[in-house]
Amino acid sequence: MWGYLVAKGRVSIVVERCKACGFCVEFCPTKVLALSSAFNSKGYHPPHVVLPEKCSGCDLCGMYCPDFAIYGYRTPEDKAEAKAVAKAEVTAEVTAEVASEG
């Protein structure tokens, strides 16, 4: 069984631009967002992040937002973590090749 890492990301929200259309909440593939019970200065309920660890940084929220009030972005990986993952992948490939030869 192979494990895959999901890209890590973050969401930035410009609360005062939001008109609470809900597109970002609806189209988020990992269901990171929900509409807040708080109001912005215009009287709308902007989104807030409810599951930050699930964000992949895909930016679908930003692509669907008609008011440019939200955007997602990928966060850079920790170099040590990236090296460990690469080493584990190489080890798994070598093990699979040895098993298929034998």
C-alpha cells in the first residue's frame, strides 16, 4: 500500500470584501470553510476556516469568489520533511524492484 502526501496550504480572507455568497464554502473540496456567525461592517457573514489542517492550498475558493475576498495558497514544505519523504519513496521503490526480481 502506498501513502500519498497532500499538499499543505492556507486560506487568507479579506473579511470586509466578502458579501457572504457562500461559493468558497460550497466549492472547497476539503470542506475547510464555513460561514461565520459574526458580521462584517456591511452586515454579511464572511467565511472562516474550520479545518485548517485539511487545506491543500488549491485556491478554488479564490477562483470562485466574485469579490476577490479570499484566496488559498500552498505553504512551502519543511526541507527536512521533504528529504525524509524522498528517501522513504526511494527505499520503497528499491524494495519493490527487488521483490519483483526475486
